[in-house]
Amino acid sequence: MIPYGRQSINDDDIAAVVQALKGNFLTTGPLVEQFEQEIEKVVGAPCVVVSSGTAALHCAYAAIGLEPGDEIITPPITFIATQATAALMGAKIVFADIQLDTGNIDPKAVEAAITPRTKAIVAVDYAGHPADLDELRAIADKHGVYLIEDAAHAIGSSYKNRPVGSIADITTFSFYPTKNLTTAEGGAVSSIHPELLQKARRFSRQGLIRNKEEFVNRTEGAWHQEVQQFGLNYRLPDVLCALGISQLSRLSDFKVQRSKLFNGYNSHFNELEGIVVPRVRDYVSPMWHLYHMHVAPEIRESLFNFLRQSEIFVQVNYIPAYAHPVFSSIETHQGEFINSEYFYKSEISLPMYVGLQDEEFAKILITISKYFG
Ligand SMILES: *Cc1c(COP(=O)(O)O)cnc(C)c1O
């Protein structure tokens, strides 16, 4: 089976992990801070590393003080984690339709979805292509709400020459094995606002305060630490930070290789009738996490099955979030999210990862050509 995505682990990555295992710290050690500093160099803003992309989103929502009854505006075409943690905090999930060409949230739909209860706009950089961040920023500023960017797909991407991570109020990343770089499980939160990042950090570290200037309770001894707001344990261990540091040093190489695959698919499919290839705005430089091709909805399932039977483990990203049974109690009106529906019904994600062999790539192209006769 050729998977749709997988990690790339080399000998340097393995050596880095082994060395960390021999060190004094398995979890909170010096590599945590080092990894955070290395990520900052890539994303252009300070960050805190956490145990998953889901944890990163939870920390982002905690940092903005999301409360029951608050609304967040999200795209339907995303992994459910974008919504899950906010919903568990009591927020109301509001959906805004996407743009058909990129799969990203449509600023016009966002504007229409704003209410006095809106707390944040949450954009997703689908497949690694940055959302329309300037337009979303303008809407967020106009209405006094936060802009959060779920960049689980997009570490290493840039928008108008600015790295993803340095644009939204808070940006979140995932280091799951199929993503652009991996720490097995892991993630990060970056923010251009030090006070928001501090809140995210504290939330990810049990809410513990160790700085005595900030204590409410000032009569205790030198052992004292205190909690003023609850947090959770979302720490990323030193051992996994070692892997992350090593992976980050390979990121620009990853980007070159992913772009090569992207361009290879595009140039092949441009000659095939019946396939729509992903569009790229000329002011972005995506780090491609997914290659999303689109076909007529009537043939999507048969092509999907044909590829799976040919041992090409394609994927569909994603079923619109509102279609999950967990959202069955919220009202979505038929025809309200026309682009999300069409995007979902026409999409197939082809294998896209560092280490995909030339023969495998050729097999994918030949199999698809064969399907289209
Ligand atoms: C993968 C992903 C997440 C969650 O990341 P995990 O590290 O798996 O928790 C969140 N949002 C999007 C868009 C993702 O693709």
C-alpha cells in the first residue's frame, strides 16, 4: 500500500532521540526551549510546544478566554479538532462556507456570520495553502474579535512573504506523522501577542505559577507555587523535542520535495480531461501537506475505490464537520454550504510525502490515467 501521507525519519532523527533518552530529562528539559526557539525562526513569532495539534487549539481557545455561549466561526472543511475543543468549552460552533479553489474559509461568508457573541474567527490553511489572512484580519479588527489560524497543515508556508505563524493573533500547528514534520504526537502554539502566548503556555502547564511577583498567596515559603486558573498537562517531552529539532533542520528540504510532487501531479493532470488541480494564489508559498484533486462527484467514489484496489491508499479530506453526528443538534440549512458540499463530494487526496519513490509516483499517475481511459 502506498499511503496518502507518512513521516520521513532519517538516521539523524534517530540519533537525536537516542541522545535525548540518555540525558537527564525525559520530559521537561533543555530541548523543549530549544525546540521552541527553532520553531520561532521558522514561524516568525514566539511559541510554546504542546502534546498535539488538538492541545494547541485548546490552549489557543483558553488563551483568548473562550467561554460558554461565545461563538467561533470555522470552516466546515477541516479536521474535527478545529471545533472539538471549543465545543467542549461550551462555545457555539458557527460555520462559514469555503472558497472552492483553495478549500479555505471565505471572508465574505465570515463577515455574514459575525454576531455580537462572536469571539474568534478560526481559519484553517487547508492542504498548506494559507487562508485569506489580510481579509480575515480586517474583519476581525472591524468587529473586535480574535483571528486564530489552525495551521496544522501549514508549518513552513508563507503568505505575502510572511511566515504562517506570524500573522494571526494565535496560530496552532500539529506534528502528527502525516503532517509536514513530526514528533510522533505534538504541536505548537505561536502568537504575536506575548500575553496570549503566556496564557497558552500556562494553560498547557497545569496553570502553575512559579513567579513570586504574581502570587496571590505571599506568605508561603520558597517551595510555593500556585494555580489561579485551571490548566492541563499538555507538555511535549524532551525526547520528542529532540526529534522535532532534528526534523525542523530538514524542513526546507521537505518543502522542496513536497513542491516537486505537487508540480509533478499538476503537470500530469493538466493533460487529463476530468481532473481539477489545486489552485495557488500568486502571493502564497505553500508547504503542501495534501494534494487535493477534484473530479466529478458522480465518479469520485469509483475512482477512490479503483485507487484503493490498486493499493494506493488515497483519502478524502474532509467530510464537512457539520455532517458529523455530534453536530446533529445544530441547524444547518440545506444548500447553506454549497462550496463545502461540492468540495467534499469531488475531493480525493493523493499520496504526498517525503520518501514517496519515483516508481510509486509513476504508478499513481499511470493508475489514474488508466481510470480515465
Ligand atoms: C491534524 C489536525 C489537527 C489536530 O492535530 P493532532 O496533532 O492530530 O491533534 C487539527 N486541525 C487540523 C486541520 C488537522 O489537520
